[in-house]
Amino acid sequence: MKHTFILIIFIFSSFFVYGQSEQDYNFGFEGGTSSNGVPVRWSNAWGNGSFSVTKDTKTKHSGKSSALIEFHSGQFGCIMTAIPATMSGETITVKAFMKLEKVMKPIGLMLRIDDEMGKVLAFDNMQQVGIKGTIDWKEYSVTLQMPEDAVVIYIGAIISGKGKLWVDDFSLLIDDKDFRETPPKTESVFKAREDNTEFEDNSYINLKTVNNQQIANLDKLGRIWGMMKYFHPAIAQGEYNWDFELFRIMPKIIDAPSDSMCNLLLINWVLQFGSFELDTNTRIVKDSLKMRVDWEWTKNNELLSLSLILFLDSLKNTQRFDKHYYIDFVQGVGNPAFKNENVYKDIIYPDAGFNLLSLFRYWNMVQYFFPYKYLIGEDWNLILSEFIPEFVAARTALEYQITLLKLIARVNDTHANIYQPDIELDDARGIYLAPFEAKFIENEVVVTKITNDTLNKKIGITIIMVSHDTRAAAQYANRILHIEEGRGFFEETAVYLRSDRGKKFFAHGQEKNDG
């Protein structure tokens, strides 16, 4: 059956672009207003404090109306709109007429340009000029260099002190011409995007089970594929569709009869993607650094040949690029933002190749970019080989997703999950939730909150919050739910106390209480 190939990533960056028509951006505020009173095509979402943005038909520079920002308290008030950066040029200028009345702190005309990850490439709000007080209508402007990677342009006005600010008649210029009259910019052409048909719905990896040699081979392939993805300059620049390159080499690696043959195939494979310059700059790593990249596996001569060890040592010291085809970092936060990861909506299960691609993607994301990797509680190096046979064995979309959830659970981070809605997975999970919330405290499940009073009032069940004094708690419970190592026991208290599990648990609890 067809099914969407799901990739889980830790963090999603986002920005909004309003659905503006090509011709009417309401720069003169002659259009209507939204339900909150803000002029259409504009937003007050960026303000921080108590302020209002309204359409004013009495005070205006031209036409029938202007926008009025009235600030009361807080940090600043703002009116802004977003425009797709589809035009080419060297400079970008925003102009607007503004009028001030009893403004206590500097106002500003804002121009901000972001890339596809929301990173601010250029910004100016001219507040450093110190315009405040009471000033009649006057045209102001801000000019910046047009960044090559511009994706969205934000324009607007800011007020940061008590008073009133009117704005009207915005204009946006590229190289001193109206932005709607400038030629569209030429999109970057990546070879990785052109190589997009060979494996778009089938990896052609026909694998049902794996033996120990194949697990070892695929473990090495997954590690090296991931390190090449994030460190090799040619892949970083989008020269190769790295998913497809995996599918091209994978059959040979699966069939390699020995470690030495697998290593030979791998070194010949990595060398075909070209040489690279080493970074000769000396960097001092502080002892206080909490998380360091784990390079130990790249030095393991029981795992790798000498030629592979030397190659990987050079690869980790290659020159870095400011732009990377597969990864960026969210401005002001630093979280990784994974990009250009194809979704593969039309694959047909079973497909062991796509299953392994998902495993390799996720394992390497955690290996190089998960900030809490040191808190996982186990050796992440061991996870890859453990899950290779499980991902290969997943024959349906549901089996694949359940296996993926098992992998996700191993990072011990509740932010990581499958967030894309799926009917089959929802059905497997069921429609009912436990009527309580619980936490693990000192390796014991403790109920912390009752979320459904129906359980108590109508059904007649009361959940007793369990402390270390389990023997005392059992005196008041009619039934006991015991969850341990993924197994559950729910029975009348008397039956539970006579069971092997109950005897063992309460004997252990008594020893702790006696101690």
C-alpha cells in the first residue's frame, strides 16, 4: 500500500507570509480591516506590550485613511507585513510617511530580511536616529543590501514609548525601482534536486532479514553516510542527492561477505565524491563544553580499515561552509533546522531501503545535533546496530511507524514524536487515554493528577497516590495496577498480594521500609 514516508525532526522553524495578491499590498491602508481592527494585509503580531493598531480615516497623508499605532506600556508596538523576496537586485529600500504625536521614545521604520530558516540576514529599524516628540507628516526611508539568500521581506513601523504614530503610503524599492517592476531572481540550481526520479517511490532494496555480517556492514554504512552528509563539502553544497547515493551503494554493502570487503567498498565509495580542503585554523575547545561530538567510532581499527580511519579523520577537519544544503540553525535560538529532506509520499511497503534511510537520518541527527545526547542514559553508538534488523523487518506502514516510535523513545525526550496525523497509527493507539497523569519518581510510577472525575464518581474507582509506603497504600486499594518493565498487572488487591510479583514487590518494599 502507498504511504507517506515519515521523518521525525526535533525542531521546526517557521515564519508566516500573508496571502497577498501580486498587485495590492494595501501600502496606503485604503483596504478594509481584519476582525481585530488591524488593516488587511498587515499584522500587529510582533508587538510586545499594551498597544493598538487601527485604521484612521481622519488623520492621513493621502487617500482616505492611514494606520494608527497608539502605545500605552510594555516594550514596543509594531505594525508589519511580509512580502516574498522573489525579486533580484543589489539594494532594497522601504519608504513611508509618518506622523508623531507626543511620542516619548524613538520610533522607527522597519526593514527586515530573512532566509528560509527564519534567520535574519539584514535588519534596520532606524530607532538609533532618535525620532520622537511631535512631528507632522514626513517621508522616512531605510536602505539595505539585498541578501542573496533572501526569502521573505518584512516592512513596518515601530513605536516604543507612549504616544501616537501614524503611517501611510509605504513603498518598496529594489535598486530604486518599484519592487513589482524588477525582474525575478534566478533560483539556485542544485544537482541534488535534479537527481530526483530514480528512487522516488522504490529503493529496490529487497531485504526481509539480516544476518550478523549484514548488520555490521549496514552499521558502518549508516555512520559513514551520515558523517559524509554533514561534513563533506560537495554534499553540503547540494552536489548530490544523498538519499539516492545511499540506495546506489547499499546493495553492494549488504552483499559484502566480510569486514575487509565492506571496508574496501566504503573507501572506494567515499573517494568518488571528490577531495576537499582541510581547515588549518586552531580551535580551542573549552573543558566546560557539555556536549562533544563522539568521534571514537572513527578511530576503531576493529571496525574500520586504516584507509577509512585516515579519510574520516580528514573529513572531520574539513573546511566548513556558511551555507549547507541539508542543515541550518534557527536564528537567535541555535536549534538545528533540517532542510531538503524529501518526504517520499508514494513509496509502497514493504521497502527496507526507505526504512533504513529513516533510521540513518534519525540516528545521525541525534549523533551530531541533539543537545541533550549526553542525557539519553545509554550509549547511542549501540542503538544503530540494534535497530537495523527491526527496521528491515517492518513490512507495513504501521509496523514501520511503531518501530520508529520505539527508536524515538530511546532519546528520552518527550518533545520527539511522530507529529504527522496518520489514521492507521491513531487506530493502533486507540481512542482512550489513561484517566490520570503519572511521573517516574525514583524509578517508581507515581500518580500525580486525576484527569477524569467520571472514574471516581460514576464508575466508583479511586486512584490512590502511591508513595514509598506501598504496604500502607495497599490497605485502602481494592485493585492494584502494577506496571514494571513494560508489563502490566491489574487485579484485586488480594489476588495481587498472593501473586509472585506482589510477594516479590512487597517483600522488597518492606526491606526498604525496615532499612
